[in-house]
Amino acid sequence: MAEEAPKRVKLSQRQMQELKEAFTMIDQDRDGFIGMEDLKDMFSSLGRVPSDEDLKGMLKECPGQLNFTSFLTLFGDKVSGTDPEGTLRNAFCMFDEDNQGFIPEDYLKDLLENMGDNFTKEEIKNVWKDAPLDNKKFDYNAMVDIIKGKSKEDEE
């Protein structure tokens, strides 16, 4: 019997494009690899300063250098909804200084417009069509539910 190939997550063309854009945004020096300095620059552009230990921990998730293929492998599972809910919530928590479950809409739009590969107003408008907003606040807990494929009917 032939050996089975590892199971790969099938990504849509849109997901592949989004991951390519994310990789390009993080790869600040455009050398085709994401390294410690790239992560420092990215977090700095977001007004955050994680410790070197935290950054090393992030990079440890990938055996060897983190190129686009490795990035796809790592984040393909996450995009397909297999990432634990807590990890997704923690990612959004980075931008929730009050730990209330919300990120101000204007702040999030500003991040999207002014960091890395800047989103255009039209791209933000498209993203915002499906964004869970409550009184001009982005509800990231609801977004995690959307990413994980949960619906309100699932909770009832």
C-alpha cells in the first residue's frame, strides 16, 4: 500500500491572496523570509513592543526559516478554522487595551489603512460589510465566532 501524503488544507484563491498580502506586509525587508527584525518592525508599526523571547517563540512555530511556503503551512490551518478560539481571541486582544472584547472602529480602520500593505477605503468598505460592529466598536468575540463557523443558532 502506498504511503499517504500529509493532509493539506485546501485554501480558496481569496484565502491564498490574503495570506500572500499578510506575508508581504510582515516581510518588512522584502527578502522573502520573516525574521525577528520583520516581526519587531511590524509590531512597532502597531505601537507594540513584544519581548525578544515572545518573538522567538513565534518564530519557533516554524522549523527552519519562515518563507511563504512555511507561512502557508502554518497559517493555512488557522485560516481554515482549526486554530483554537483562545489563540484567535488573544490575537485580537493585542489591540484591546481595555480588555472589553471590542476594538474601536476608527482605531481598527486606521491600522488597516496605515500599516504594511495599506488597505484602500474600498477594501475596508468590503471588509466592514461583514464586520460585527456594535456602537462603532468592532466585536472581536463575534468575529472569532464567524471565523470558527459558529452561528447564533449553534449557541441556542
